[in-house]
Amino acid sequence: MRYTQKFITLCAIFFLVGCKPEMMNIEVYTSDIELAAEGELFEVPVQVEFTLLGDDDDGTLDRVIAASKKYLSQDSSFARSKGMMGDRLVIDTKLPMGNAAVLSDFLSKNQRLAYIEVSSDDDANYVFIDKTNNLLSFHRELQNMNILLGLDLPSNKTMIRISSDSRKTVKVYATAVYVSKKPYLHFEKPLNRREAIELEFNGSEGSIYSEIYPTFAIQ
């Protein structure tokens, strides 16, 4: 699997209302998407950031770490720090990426909070992020610890960087996205080998992506 040092960044801030991640950053390669559509499974690096408003005087973050471990890859790591708004917890983990059949088999044996599904037809490969039932279970566990805690998807903003390592030119398609801070209702761009594009999906309140999951297509 070919991924750069960049990780998917998932910044989950605990609010009294919402409980949505603030940011999710993803980088995928076009050849991995093609192989995932054909039945290969990839575990994509993920970085999750939680912020607890105020001071963590009662050890809430320690309990969050303990509760989250059963939903994460075994090589996940945890780091704590102080932020401007309170204590922060950063988790480095992985999400599975594959087609529906491969993901179904993987998720029947491994608990994960979300996944990246690749589907295909004669024209293109389609990629989207979705949550599992485990995310709802984890959300309820967090709220049992502290009513201010919680987690849901999609995030308020999802940044997807698509890097082409395909030998042929591919086309990227997306709907209702920002590219280089410019809005597009329908976005289309060809990518040559070693070129990349970053798509921004706005999932804040009032956006279509507050209810549906970011998706794009590669042709």
C-alpha cells in the first residue's frame, strides 16, 4: 500500500450540541482505488483528534482511550496534550478501504468506527466514507461518561486529496465541492500521473453534506 506520511486527520471536538468532527483529511491514490474496486483491502492511516472543553480533572480522556481501543486497529497510538480550549487526545489509527463484499467480511471480524467503500460500474469507480453501527455504540459510551461527549459523521469539513499514480490519465468527478477555496456545483478535472487534487466537502449545518457522506468518482 502506497501512502505518504500524511495521515487522514479526523478532528472530533466534543460539543453540547452536534458532536461532529470538525475536520477529516484523507489522501488516497488512484491505483489503490482501482484495486479496491476489484476486491483488495487497504487499511488507510487515520488521525483522530478529540478536544474536551475545560480541564480533564476527573480522568475522562483516560476512559475515552480505554473505551476506544476495541474499535481501533491494534497498532493505534494515543497522545495527549493541552489545547487552548481544554485537553486534547490524538489517536493514530486506520480505516479499511475496499468494495462492499470485502468490507463486509472485514467488518464482521474487526470492529471499526467507519470505512471507505469503493464501488464501480462500466464508467467509473465511486468512493465514499460511511460510519458503522459501532460508531453509534461508541457515541453512547461517550455520553455515558459525560453528556458533553459524543461522536458522529460526516464531519463539518472533509478534505480529500486524490493523488494519481495511474499510468493513464484519469478524470475526477465531484458534486458541490470547493477546490482551492472556489465553489463548484459540478467539478471535473483530468489528472495525469503524479498530479493531485484536493476536494473540500462542507458538512456544516445547512449543507447537503451534513446529512450525506462525501463521495467522488474516478474514471
